[in-house]
Amino acid sequence: APSLPVRLDARSVAGDEALLAFGPPCADAGAIFQLSAGKDLVEAAARLFDGLRWLDAEGVRHGLRGIAAMQVPEAGLGRAINDRLRRAAAPRA
């Protein structure tokens, strides 16, 4: 799980946040990692962990306050992606 907090279903992103994009980015962010520009769930699943790790490292390096994750459809492989994102966003002790 990333050390930065993860915000799910982002429709807007602040300049001091990193963005985990699925499809066209919804805003300018401090750092952007594209899971799949064409909204391909197989590609997104394959890139998910690399994206979270990269955004976490970039976010820490540049003093960003968190990672905003764009919405991924809750169908097919999207369910597994969303499960992993929910786990990444869960509060930690």
C-alpha cells in the first residue's frame, strides 16, 4: 500500500495531488500515471501496482498530499482493480 493517502473515484484533482488516471486525465496534477488511456481493463490491471508505487514515490519526493484515483468501472476485471484500490485507500493503524 502507498504511504500517501489514496482518494477514490476522483473527478477533480488538486495541483498538490498525484493522479492515477483511467482514460483522459480529469485535471492537471502534481504527477500523473496513466493506467490505460483507452480504458482497457487488462492493461489497467497490469499497470496498477507499478502506478501506485511510482505515484507514491513521486508524491513523497515532491511533497504531494495524496493520490487521487479516477473511477474504474465495477465490472469484470474492474472489480479486482477496485478491490485493490479500496485496500490501498483503507485507513492504516
